[in-house]
Amino acid sequence: MILAKTGNEAFAYAMKQINPDVVAAYPITPSTEIVQLFSNYVSDGEVDTEYVPVESEHSAMTACIGAAVCGCRVMTATASQGLALMHEMLFIAAGLRLPIVMAVASRSLSSPLNIHGDHSDSVASRDSGWLQFFCETVQEGYDTLIQAVKIAERANLPALVGIDGFILSHCQERIETLEDQVVRDFLGRRKPAYNLLDWRNPILVGPATLQDYYFEFKRSEIEGMNQVLPIIEEVQAEFGRIAGRKYPVLEEYRCEDAEAVVVLMGSACGTVRVAVDRMRAKGKKVGMVKLRVFRPLVHSLLKKSLVKFKKIGVMDRVDAVNSYGGPLFTEITSVLYDTDERPWVFSYVYGLGGKEFTPEDAEMVLEQVLTGKEDELVTYVGVR
Amino acid sequence: MFKLADLAKNKELFSHGHRACAGCGEALGVRQIMLAAQTTGLPVVTTMCTGCLEIFSSIYPHSAWQVPMIHTAFETSASTASGVEAAYRVLRRTGRLNEEIRIIAFGGDGGTYDIGLQALSGALERRHRFLYVCTNNEAYMNTGVQRSGATMFGAETTTTPVGRKGYGKKQFEKDLTAILVAHGIPYVAQGSPSFWNDLITKMQKALDTDGPSFINVLAPCRLGWAFPPEETIELGRLAVNTLMGWVSVGMLTPEKSRVVAICAVE
């Protein structure tokens, strides 16, 4: 079915089709609508979900953990301060290997308070052990949220699916949706290995684990994350067969013979596409590499792709205060360090707090990368 | 009234071999509670917050729990129980679980009076059906006896030391039981392992309550209260009877200050 939906509406609609067993959530701009709209589906009896309107995001994530341990398919949604408040519990969800799926309308972090889109919230959760997807369009958000359920359950790891706050969460797009039954058949039912409510086979979840075993648990969790990429690719292929839409983990846009490319995540990829087209029309050899999955970091794919280019601009919609370039920049320079080619890599930080990022800004960045004229370690795009 | 001879036949769902201090009031209380939990004839699933109980009952690869137990974080026993109860409800409603189960959440006074109060309040307001047991030893004993919102006026702790000017905690404890009553939940009680028959009766009432229930259990701590391990039960009894326990400095009058059950019908 073809529908006009904002990012939040598309997420809520996908959640209706997923029909999770439990949703526990707390309102926060700009993700509020996701669960607000979903509660209508609950109220109209269109889903079987037990909806828990908790008193904080901390309790939202905790209730999700409690329900997921009981074998349920569990979802939530949040943004910004809400994700920051959940921080403690994110690590616990991942450490317990629970496939909770969270829709995030990415937003900046206080202070100063700002409700608009950047990647500060998700990237601050980078080391929590969650899979992280960044979407370019509302369509991709809808498709990714459905895929994330299957990926998370196969990987036994939680997954975060981000759309940029307001830029996607509140902008309407034409999207193609699947039928409810198609989504439900695609996902099947969650098959957990353990269930807390199975009292005949009692389990202890979350024991104190000290010097003698902690490291082994963490190592096993890390290995779980290391093995996620093939699962993502498998699920994407399965999804492609039913939906006819495919999203590579790493997309190269007009990168053939490119001398300079930019790498980035999220909605600004659409903006950069326009800039690339304009510059290609002028005969300039530029392209874009879109990264859709931030965790697991697909370092082998990144390396394979990026060594082909002489100059690379890495664009972060978040700053890691006083680190050696933006968070994605440091990842990518690490990935490229042991290659013979060692391309030039430049760090750009743009669009914090929803600061407008126009095709002209993108052209400026591409032009700079192409000419290799960068004096500063980090270029802050468009800041006064 | 329960008979010890009958209770002794129940299974030890909180088994021996855990690492609590000798004479630990919390371990005694939890053992009695898990014996009492069987009097309903229904299986129980449990949650606990970080603290002494979690540390002494569940150091991997050992466990004292003969029932399902989940620990997530310090302030989260009630919110974890919310999730477990939501799962229970949806599985029952959709016909994927066909038996009744009772849920018990444990928290110490730090995890209940202080850092976990918001999560507890929210869970009660949402009317999840579970029993919350606060094992209250009136300070942060697990981290080494720091003052909590449950510590009494004048009590010496490692963060309210008696010195040339200091005389112990300068504030009164909060009356958590009254706060719980104010939530209008169907069952709120106070108990002590020193009055085991009373505690077990209250456990049974709480588990039979259709809705959230709460029991505040005084658990003398030999480390924090500084007494020999053989005196736990006696000290608990004295605390209740002489008003030196947690019921002494609250809104309760001396006439009512013996272990009181406060029941408000929703």
C-alpha cells in the first residue's frame, strides 16, 4: 500500500504490523508520536500488545528488559535525554543478550536544550552493545525497523533504529508499506532459548560476576556483535525478496572514478546526493559513501570501499568534544591506518542541534575535500 | 496461624550456602518470605535490586534461588517486575501461558526509599500485580554502612559519623510505609523476621491481593547495627517493641507502633 507518512507515523505503523508483545515507553520530543500513535492501535484492539506507559525512560528500558527475559518481543521508542537516561540499562539489555528493538528520533543532547536533530544521543550510546542503524529516508526507517526485529532476534542483541529528529520524524514522505500479514509472516514468532516465567526450569538472570568470569561474558558478547554482519545481510536479502527494496550496509553513490568522496550517515545523505549530482554535472569527480549500520562497525567493507579514493571527508552530525576528529572520523582513520593506500581523510562536523545543512553546504564540503584544502583538524560546517 | 512444623516441610526456595554474614537479618527475612510464598500453592518469579541480597545470593556460578530470579540494576527491582508482569499479562491474555504465577520484587532500603522510589511509585500507580518486599536495614550496608533515607535520627553511619561536632544523622527517616499507603494500593504492611508468624501471614495476604502489594520488613544488620550475630532476632524484637526500630520515629503513635498492617481497600 502507498501511504503518506511522517517518520514517526511510519514507525508507529511498522510497530502495529510487528505487533510486539510488550511496548514500554515514555514521551519525549521528537519521538513522542511514535508511541502516542501506537497507543491508538492498542486502544482499538489492532494489536495484542501490553502497553506499559512508564514513569521514565529508565523504567521504559528496564521494563523492556523484564519483558524480554520472559520471551516476549519487546519494543520502545525514545530520543535525546531519554536515551541518555536509559544509558545504564542499555548495557544491561545488551549484556543479557536481549533482542529489544528501539525506534529513535535522533536529537541533540542538552545543554543548551535543543529539540532538533543530530546524532549526539545515539552515538553517545555507541559502546553499549546495541546494533545501530541510521536511516536516510522515512521509507528506509519503516523498512529497517521491521528488519531490525528479525536481525536482533537472530543475533540475540538489542537494536536501535534511528531517524533524524524532525528532519525525518516530522516530515511526510510517500512510502510503500507491506501488508500486515506479510510483515507477521516475515517475522514469525520470537523463539527465546530461556524464559524467566518457565518456573519449572528456573533461571538466574543477571548474577554478580566478578574477576573470574566477567571478562569471559563480555568477550562472548563482543563475539556476538562480531558475527552480526552476515545476519544483517541475510535478513536484508529476505526482506528484499518480499518488499523489492534493498539497502546495502554500505552504499557507494556515484563513486566510480571518484577522486573525492564523503562518508556519512542519516538524512543528510539525501542532501549530499543532490550536491554530488550538481558537481558531477560540472565534471567534478566526487561521490558519497553512505553508512547505514554504525554498530557493528563494518570495518572490512569500509576498508574495501574507501581505499579506492584519494581523498575522503568524514561527516559527523555529532562532536566528540576534543577527540581527534568526529566519532565516525576516528573510526574510519583507524580502519584505514594499516592500508598501503592511506587516503587523506578530513573531519567535518555539521548540523548540530538541527542546524540547517543545505546542498550548498554539501557542495562546499565536497569541493574542499576534492582540493584537499583543510587547515583545521575539524571543520565545523556552517557555524557562525 | 502457621505452625513451624508445617513450614519446615516446605521447600527451601532460598537455599543455604549463600554468602550472607552470620546472623544476617535480611537473609532470615528472605528465607521466611520464600517459605511463606509457597503457602499460596502458586509458583513465584522474583526480581531483586543490586545490594547485599544480590551479592550474597547470586555470585556466578552459584545461586541460592530455587525459583526464577532476575537482577538488573540498583534502582530497578520494581520496574523490572513491571516488565515481567506485563509479559505475564500478555502471555496469559493471548493463551500462551495457562497458569497463574505470582511475582515478588525485593529491594533494600537504599533501592526502595531512595534511588528506586520513582520506579516503585510508577509501578504501583500503574497497578501491576506484584508484591514488593523492602528488606530494610536502615542504611547502605552493602557499600559499608552509609546513611540512607531510612536511617533514623541520630544514628551513626560511615557518612554520618559521630565526631567532635557531629552526633550522627541529623535528619529523621522518611515514612515510606505512609508514602506507600498514599498510593492507594490494596495492601501495605510492615513486618519483621523476629515475628515470623506475623510476617508469613502478611505474605500470604499480600500474595492473595489482586493488585500491587508492599511489605516493609525490618532486617537487623549485624555489621551496620554492630551486634553479635546470635542477637539478630532479639534485636529485631526489641526494635519493634521499644520503638527503637523503624516504626519508632514516624507518624505512628506508640499504641500502634507494634508491627502494624495497614490495609486500604482500593
